[in-house]
Amino acid sequence: MSTFDFQKLLRPHLQNFEAYSSARSEFRGKASVFLDANENPYQSVGGGYFNRYPDSSNIEVRRKIATYRNVLPEQAMVGNGSDEIIDLLIRVFCEPKKDKILICPPTYPMFKTNATINNVLVTEVLLTPNFQLQKDEIIKNIDADTKLIFINSPNNPTGNLLNSDDIKEILLAFNGIVVIDEAYIDFANSNSWVKQINNYPNLFIIQTLSKAWGMAGLRLGLGFGNEQIISILQKVKPPYNINSVSNNWAIKSMDLIGEKQQMVELLIAERIKLRQHLLTLPYVLKVYESDSNFILVKVLDADKLYNYLLTKGIVVRNRSRQPLCEGCVRIGIGSSIENKALFKALSEFE
Ligand SMILES: *Cc1c(COP(=O)(O)O)cnc(C)c1O
């Protein structure tokens, strides 16, 4: 049974850490003259009004995403992309050269990249050949220095959801934090794990507005977990990690969930079309099921297909050098016009 001891998990030097106190956060009450943050009082060069610092606690957007996912604002945070949240988790819980994260390749490369940048060790337990977790092998590989297990569901680049009973067993067997990256959950035929954060103190969920929400350029990642974890990440994050434009757009978008849903339905319809088209091609060996906005496909010669598509001005992701992905390319779901161009090119390849 998991015994989650937050204080023990935290890196020792952060146990009594006092966060940077921004000028505006020390002020309580009402005021109309703000001379506390050395800002330009007029406006921005080029027009526009970005002359004031954004709210360092991100409280308004956190309230919105908390309502959206039905948790408390204290259980929700925003990062400058999910990548910032991955980095924060590693920096807060992993002592360089000593502590470890555990990942399950083939998966999102940023978990390992961020660990490596922070000089944190990485244990790798491959997925099974049908891209599920080797849960017993994972549990066997956990040791006293394993602080975080990163699970990506639906998984990139394979596109599939990971079995929730396996994840539950890992949550119960592990004293560290299980991080589930749900970047593609909007496209999946499954519930988010966010509603389970009150049942598992060691569960942390990452989502993003970069995919279904169409805001990759604004850099907005979402984190959900128990209040203790969120509180330390809020303290360690750069005070102004979310700029005002992104902040305001995120707040506005949370009232437009129907619009996001329409976009998801459009993309899923295109995904079905792409899948059907791929299945007609003689050089396609396998089209993997997808719960995301991309499809992994195994072909006779991945390098050749990849380079051929480039000559047609179409860029896909060659994943053929990832473990268990020999011969595979990952194709994102484009617009219907882009897909027509893709289908034509694919049909003409031999
Ligand atoms: C695309 C993707 C993200 C998104 O990262 P952002 O920094 O939020 O843009 C996160 N996790 C996975 C697995 C992804 O594929």
C-alpha cells in the first residue's frame, strides 16, 4: 500500500522554502495608483496595454480550469506549456545525481530530456508490444530513490490509452508521485484521471491547451493534484510564468467549451477518414488504434515514405528509431484540405 509522505518526497532544501514575494501580491485592498512594481504607467510600445505585470498567483485562470475539471482552485495550476510543469515536478522532487524518474518508452521525449537537463537519473521500462504498461516490471524497478513515474495516456507516439487497472496498481504500490500526462485526453474515449485526485494523494495530472484547444502558440499547460503538491509548484515556478495575453485568452476560452468540442469532433472525423485511407494502401502493415489527434502507422519502409512525403511538402514524424516502433511514422490529423493533399500523396507512393 502506498504511504504518501509529502515532506519526505520533497528535496530537503525546499522543505522550508519561502517563495519570491511579488510587489503586487504583498498589497491587499483597493488602490488606483500603482507605483510598486516599476512598470511603465502609460502603455506598450507599438500600442496595446501590456505594461502591467500579470497576476503571479494566476488565481483567476486557476479558478476557471478548476471549475472546468471540477476540482478546487488550490488543486489546479497553469504552466508555460506542460513542459514547464514537467520541469517543475522534476526540480521540486528529484535530487540531481541521486533521484530517479521512471518512464515507459516509447513515449513523449520531454520527460527524459527534462530529467537529463536537471541531471536526474531515468529508469526505463518499455511498454509491451501492444503498447500497454508492464506493471509488474515497473513495480519491480521502483527503488527508494524513484520519485516520479511518468505515464502518458493517451500515449505519444502510439496514440492509445493505457489500461486504468494497471495505473491503479502502480498508484497503490508507489510512495512517490504518479504523473499522468493527458495531453490528448480531449480526443479520447475515456474519462480524465483528474476526478481521482481526491482518492490518490500521489496522483498528479498534466493537461494542455496546446492540442484540442488550439493554443499551442500561447503556451498553456495545466496541472492538477493535491493541494500540497500544487502549493510547492506554485512557489517554485517563475512568478510571471503566464503572460497577460495567454492568461486572458485562457480565461475567455474556458467559457467556450462547446467550441472546443466541435473542433474535437471535426478532428476525430478526419482521423477516421485517415485511418480508412491508410488501410487501403498496400505498403501499410499496421494502422494502430488512436485515442488522440494522430495515428501511428507501420509501413514497409518508414524512411522512404518520410522522405517521399517531404518531396511533396508534407512533414510527418518518423518514429522508426523509437523502441517498439520499427517501421513507424506518426501522422498528425490535419484539416480536411491538408488531408486531401496527404491522401493523394500517399496513394501515389510505392
Ligand atoms: C504535445 C504534448 C504536450 C504539450 O506540451 P505543451 O508544452 O503544453 O505544448 C505534452 N505532453 C505530451 C505527451 C504531448 O504530446
